[in-house]
Amino acid sequence: MTWASRLRLLFGVVLVLVLAALATYKLNENRGRATSTSAQIVGQEIAVGAPYAGIVLDRPVKVGDQVHKGDTLFTIDSATLSQARAQGAGQVPEATVVDKAGHLVVQAAEDGTVTQLQAQPGSFVQAGGQLGTVQRAGSLTVEAQYTLTPKEYARVSRQEPVTIVLPDQRTVVGSVDQVRVTTVNGKAQAVVDVTSPGLASGGGDGMVTAGTPVVAQLQLRNDGVVTTVADKVRTYVQGLIG
């Protein structure tokens, strides 16, 4: 065998080994991720109610407005409240006050975003009726559903990252906050709550808002030999790059 033949053989063997290693690494990476069957951004909603019946005089906010605790949402002329106050009663709950004219002023209980407004100026509202809804600031999370095998479910960890893919393909990195699971036909139907500092309301050109559909890629715990070697190589390369 000539030296040229030996070199070609050596090159061929090295090439096969590299391709096999890359294929094994890729397979290992794919097995280390679970993609949501469905996922969306959700937020905690605060119902805004009327403690007394009356007519809505003013509503200085609209859907989408950012409000702060104590901001006026509705002003209501309530004969029931006036009668109660005339008799020495008429206590109002938290997040409501009575102005100088004797009108009931309904305020924002917390910082947030107005998401619904049922009551219109001039309309009559019943005592206990819902006037609107405010989404609590900083409450956005992702609720993602997964179908997992028992082995995959055993590898779900709060220590592993979750990649949230927005509709425009931009990504936000989050982490597992809570997992709820039921078993159907031998598979785990898991609902995973994902939190992330990147889920700021109004971010992502308006795409980071409650109701937005997303894809959540859950990184599963992977302690195999391939993963260990790959992590060491990745750390070494990052150290060289600086």
C-alpha cells in the first residue's frame, strides 16, 4: 500500500468518525428537548367591580392603557351610596373612594394594563357587577402543554432553560416554575408554567402580551456520556474564545 493510499484511508476513517460524532451529538441534542404541543402567554387578571349600583359618569381609561395603583378607572353616581351615607353608613371597600361631589370613584387596585371594559359612560351598573379587568403588571408567564413519555417526564427539571419562540421567531429564555401532570394512555400530559424576565408586558413590538401563541422548547435533563463530553468541549472552546 502506497503512502497516498494510506493517507486517503486515514482521511476516510477520520471523516467517518467526525460524521458519526456529529450525528450522535445531533441525536442527543434532539432527544434532550421537548417541544410544546400548544403554548400561550397568560397573565393574572384583576376584576374591577362596583360595590354600589349606579350610573357611570366617567371612564377616563381605554383598553390597553397602563394604569398605576390608585388611578381612577370609573366614576359612578350612586343613589344607594348617597342614601347609606345619609344614614351614617356607606362604607366603601379598598380601591374605591368617595369624591367631594359624593360620587363613587373606582380605582386601580394594582399597577397593570386595562384588558377589558364592560361598563360605558351613561350605563347603569348593578352592585357587585363587573366593570372591567386589569392585568397585573409583571404577571405574564407562558403556559405550555407537552405530551411526554415516562422517561422524558422524569428528566423535567427546574434547573434547565426553556426557549420561548415568539410568532416573529424571536426568542426569550425562561425557566420552569411549576409542572402539573395527568397520565393519559401511558403518557404524561404535562402543563408547564414558564417564567422569564423577558416577558415584560408590551415588549416584542406588542407580541409579548396575554393570549399570544408561542412555542416553548423545554430542555430536558440529560446526563449521558455524549452530553458530558459535549459540555466539556463547549466549555473549553468558550474558554479559548474568551
